Amino acid sequence: MNRDYRNPIKWVPSVYFAMGMPFVVLNMVSVLMFKGMGVSDAQIALWTSLIMMPWTLKFLWSPFLEMFRTKKFFVVLTQLATGVGFGLVALALQLPSFFAVCIALLAIIAFSGATHDIAADGVYMSELSQQDQAKYIGWQGAFYNIAKIVASGGLVWLAGWLLMSFGGGEGALPEAQREAASQAWMVVMLILGGVMFLLGLYHAKVLPSGGNAVEKSSRDFSETSRRLIEVISAFFKKKHIGYYIAFIIIYRLAEGFVMKIVPLFLKADRAVGGLGLNEQEIGLYYGTYGAAAFVLGSLLAGYYISNRGLKKTLFSLCCIFNLPFVAYTLLAMYQPENGWLIGSAIVLEYFGYGFGFVGLTLFMMQQVAPGKHQMAHYAFASGIMNLGVMLPGSISGYVSDWLGYESFFVFTMFATIPALLITYFVPFTYPDEKK
């Protein structure tokens, strides 16, 4: 561990909150924003999918971050840049060609966010022992998911409330709706930008360095290319790497199918099998029930793994991770109107997700990443994980339209079987601290 040790509780929660916020805003919240601004579904789906690519490809530049400056430098820089980026998005919403400009700005934010993730995970792995990684993985997962709740719950609810306040309520003319949406989302983006910028200033004070650059470089194209090839080659030479790649992809297979469908299901009319909720209701459910369940699940999982070890707990984590698909299957079958029942299902969803996701994160840190290029290899593994979610997500709409919501969620239940099987038999390359 580095000599400039800082209490992890001062920076782990806030760093991973800052990590989760841009990802969720670009992946989900921007979809609702552009929908309210009158952009077509086809354009929204196409471009909000493309701008997520940096999280899959971040391994391409992760080796270079290990060569230049400290990991802390990149964490702080990207948080400040992301804050400025969201502020510019807020201003761009007022332009006639707002969609093209916003997509360009969000693409820059995506690159910044992906770079932030590389550096932040590098600080985490460099500064904490294996046992402390297990201890604080719950805090990491909890605050990453709190960011998801704040974005998909709090920000969406706030946008809905502001929309009504600016005259965009039910019965308003299309032009009035669009103007109200523009003003509402401008406020939301400005708040988001301010939060990210303040987090950058805070981490400039409290974040440990994460270690210095590992080596000096000539920085020419041939040298950097050789370095990248070396890092990628070393990754594929790791023991059990074929199995690990399959495991990383399949663990989240069912989640990949439902991720894009769930908000559509919640908002769809009851006549077509949905629940008929509005933005404020969706934001309220996610921001209250979901937030509590996320925190509880993530924190309990961290201490659960710390006490028993990852090897003994991984399969049970995978089982609990797949509980949400039971919840949505039941919601689709019975279409309850009672808010408590819908809230209970969302509690099950977020508790299961928060509890089970930390197992995959810790596995990549302790079994896939260790070695000479630890930070780069973790980024590579994370990119593979995101690709594993993106691929089923890209076809999920076609499957849902073909099957209908009820049959679609039943289908996702069967999609959990490969995840359970591959998790049960997964080999461990490195010994677990807990026997």
C-alpha cells in the first residue's frame, strides 16, 4: 500500500458515485430527455447506444494512463471535464440543432467518463489490500448504485416536476411541451454539471495518488503501439482467460436483455402489457424504494464476501443477482396498480442487483486483473463486461416486440440458467484470503 494512505471511507464512496453518474445519465436519462424534446425513437436508440462505446473500448487507452502522471490526476481531471461538459449540454438544449450538438458533447463526456473509470479503479486496486478491497467493495457498489438512483430516480423525478412547473403538463400544446422540456432538462443538466465539478474539487484534496507512472516513455506511435499490443497479448495469456471472458459476459446476460426494456415496460400503457407509469412515478419508485434496497444489498454483500471469501460466496451472489427477473416477470403477469406492490418488486430488483453485482466486480479485480498491467487488464475486463450487456440489449427490443412483455420476462428467466451454471464451475487462479 502507498505511504500517502488516506482513510478509504473518505474517498471510495464519492469516487464511485462520480463514476456511476455519467454512465447512467448517458445510458438511460438522456433517452428520456431526448424523448421529451421530440426526437424520434429510432434516432434516440441509435445515437445513445453509439455514445456508450468508450466504456467498451477503454482498454485501448488504459495502458497509457499508467505511463503518464498519477491515477489521481486523471480522476480529478475527468470529473472536472465531465462537469463542464454537462454544463455545455444544458446550454446546447436551447439551440435549433440541439440534438446533434448534445450528442457530440455527450460523446466527449462518455470518453471522459470511461477514462475516469480506468483511473478510479486503478486507485482502488493500488491503495487497498485484497482484504480491504473486499471490505470496501460494498461501499463501492452502494455508491455507484446510489448514483444510478439519483440519476434515474431523482433527476427524472425533478425533470418531470419542472416540466409541469414550466407549463408542459397534460393537455399542453406540442410546442409548449417541447419548450417546457427544454427548460426542465436545462436545469437538470446544470445541477448535474455542478455536482460533478464539485466532486472533482473535493477529490483534488482527499484522494490518494494511486501510485506514480510505472515508466517513462518515448511517446512515439511505435512505442505506444508496442505497449498496447503487449498489454492485450498478456491479457489473453492469463490462466483460464477463455473461461473468465465467457463468465464475465454470461453473468449479466439476462440483465442485458431487460436493461432497455424495463423503463419501456414501466411507462407502456396497461393495454399493451405495461404498467402505465409517468416520469414522476418512475423517478419516485427508483429514488425511494430502489435507493434503500441498493445501499442495503451492496453493503451487505461487501461484508458477506469479506467474512466468508469470494470463492465460497460467488454462486450465492449470482443467484441473488438474478432475483430481479422474477420480480419483473410477476409484474408483467399481474400488472398491479398498488404502489406498494410495484415498490416491493423494485426493492427486490435493486437489492438483488446491488448484492450480486459486487461479486462480479471483485472477481475481475482479484482473479482477472492481477499482474503487471493490473489497471489496464481490469479496464479490459470491464469493457468485455459492458459489451456483454450491450449485445443482448441491442436485440432486446425485437425480442420484446415479438414475445410481448409477459413472455419476454419469462424468457429472461431462462436466460439466467447459463449464468448460474458457469458461475458454479468457475475456477480461481489466485488463492482466496478466506478459506
